[in-house]
Amino acid sequence: MKSEPDECSIDDALAAPGATVPWTGVRNYRARNFMRDTMRIGDGVLFYHSSCPEPGIAGLARVASAPYADPTQFDPDSPYFDPASRRDAPRWQLVDVQALRKTPLLGLPALRADPALDGMLLLQRGSRLSITPVSEAHWRHITKRLTAD
């Protein structure tokens, strides 16, 4: 799951009550569908910092709630307001994410250079999705690297 660190960094998430933050603002249907249809409470999350000088995996987290309506879609003062979304049929969903720990940054160049991560959706050229699934093999490989540091 990607977040811009000036909006919500791993440090911000760790400092939140219960180290848990709502993953607001997803406005891509494919990313929304991954979150809504495939994520389950307890699933692991690679907390990725994007749109920053050094993008990469900055921490580990877990899904802490079932999907529910993203309230920002109904807030006209929010940059994520969607005037076409209705309360009785919300267009956008979110899950709560609980930060577990900050890790040494595993940067995008290092991820791209690792042949064990070939085929990882996050690393495909042109991929800009904020939420992408991670295969079990890629998850094990990355978490092993993160915990070895």
C-alpha cells in the first residue's frame, strides 16, 4: 500500500491511536477493488512511501478492519470529495491499516534490481496503483530482507 509520506508516513501511522489509520482517498477502481474484495483483517501490508525523494518500503503493517465507506467521498471540503457518490451506494471504500514497525527503507532501485521480485505488480513499468497485491513468495522474500537488516 502506497502513501505519500507528507500525507501519512509510517511514523504518522505508528503515532496514531492504536497505530491505526484509515486508508482514505483511494480513487482508482482497480486499487479499490483489491482493497474491497481481496484484503482481509490480519493480512500483511508493505507500507510504501511514494512521491518522495526516496520511494520504497518503509515499514510493515496489517489490515485492521473490513472494508467500509470512505467518509472523505462525502465531504465537500476534502480533496477526495466525489459529488457522484451517494451515501446509500458509496463508490469508494477503505480499510484501516495498523502499522506494526518501521523498517530500514527498501528503496525502489533495490526492489527493481532484485531478480527474486520479477513479476511483482508494484515494479511493473508504468504501474501507478496505490494498492497492489503481493504474492506469497514476494512477501516472504521482502519480509526476510526487511527483518535481516
